[in-house]
Amino acid sequence: MDSVVFTSVVLSVISASTPLLLAATGELVTEKSGVLNLGVEGMMLVGAVIGFAVTLSTGSALVGIVAAAVAGASMALIFSILTLTFLANQVATGLALTIFGIGLAAMMGAAYVGQPVERLPALNIPFLTGLPVIGRILFGQDGLVYFSFVALGGTIWFLFHSHAGLVLRAVGDSADAAHAIGYPVIAIRYGAALFGGAMSGLGGAYLSLSYTPMWAEDMTAGRGWIALALVVFATWRPLRLLLGAYLFGGITILQFHVQTMGLGIPAQMVSMLPYLATIAVLVVISTDRSKIRLNAPACLGRPFHVTG
């Protein structure tokens, strides 16, 4: 393969994988605390439209990115109040949050359809970016791509090498035991859910500010659901999350190349590839229920109520 084509393909895979990695990292932390938030798709859409609108209005991509994170966290706050404070069903509330987010983003973004915004600038590093092949791949990405790796590395350190991460995992595995020894279970779950919402908002902002620097209704195209599936695919392990995000990102890019090969496959069938892959992976994983039970937080999706 020509080096130019190879570089182009790898850059495309990175772009397709970054929003998945951002959203899935946030959802992983949320689920590690025992909270199941199925509203990732809605939070990503709201983050995408808010990030785009604020960037277009202020001319500052950084302000837009921060606004997207705040928007995603605000959506997660609504979810948290309903499920953690008022003990609403987490599955039903998460689905409602997605529906609400889709409608809210469509309404807020109606005025911005078709308006372009400048793509997030690449952080070109002198001498390194110009290196053959690896230059643009490793040293010519935008800030959110690098942040996705930093966030994943920080999550690994937090969950497995810090006392706070140990407490969060304890809350997810046995909320009653954690409460009995004095840890604020509800507050910890609030924090994890807000972090997950902020990361979903950043995933949405990447879509509207870098992947396709414009706003279009329903531009996430199911990526929030794929991010949720990635957490299960990774069996709640951060490094596997990275592998899964880039695997699904690669499949997403593969569909475009298949369409250009002239194989006679209907475009609609080719567009189904990422979602068919998601279903196939989940079916394969579900055959090994012992691994899921071993790695999944024991209290995932279970409400916790302080008594006495």
C-alpha cells in the first residue's frame, strides 16, 4: 500500500474512533460506580450542538469544547437526580434521556444546519510532524485526539492505582458495604455520572468540530449505542476499551472503502457494517456469561437508598 494511502486510512480510523473512545471512557467510569446510563447518544448530540453553537458564536474552539462538556454533564445531572435521588429506573430513565437529547439537539440546532465552522487545528510539532508516515499520524492530530488518550490513561491510573478509584469500584461492587464503612455512595455515583456525561459531550463536540465540522441533525448516527456496547466488549477494562474503539472505528472506515470498490453491494447494506459488527460482538461475548459476571460491577443498575 502506498504510504500516502496508508497514512490517509490510519488518520481516518483515528478520526472515526476518537468520539467512541471519549464517550466509552466516560461510560466505563459511570458503570464502574454501579450506575447504568443508557443516555450516551442523547448526551453526545447535545454536546455536539452546544459545542458547535458556542464555537461559532465565540470563535473559540476551546470555549466550545468546554461548553460541550458542561452540556453533557448537565444532561447527566438530570439523569442522576432522577435515578440517584428519586430512585427512578435507570434503564427507562437512560432511554428517556436519549429521546430527550435527540429532540433537544434537533430543536437547538435548527438554526445552525448547513453553517460551517473551522475544523479543530492540528497540534503540529516542528520537525516531528513532517516525518514520513508517522509524522502526521503521531504528531499532527488535534487536541481532542490526544486528550482521549490522556483521559484513558488517567482513568486507568484512577481506577487501579488510586485510593479514590478503589472506593469508586467498591461502591460499584457493594454499595451497602461501602456505605457501612462511611463512604458517601450517592455523592460518588453523582461524580462518576457527571464525568461520564462530560466525556460524552466531548465525544459529540469532536463530531461537530473535527470529524465533520458542521452541525447536522442526528449526526451521532448511533455512536452512543456503540460506545455502550464497547464497555461490555471491553468487559469493563480500559485497555480493551481502546482496542474496541479502534476496531469499530476501523470497521466504520471500511464501509466507505467497500463502497468505492464497485462490488455491487447495496450502499445500505455496507452502511450497516458497524452495527452488524456490534451485534456480532455482543452475541459472541454473551456466550461466556461467567466472564461478564466476573468483570461487571456487581451493583450495576441497582438503586441504592440510604436507610436509617
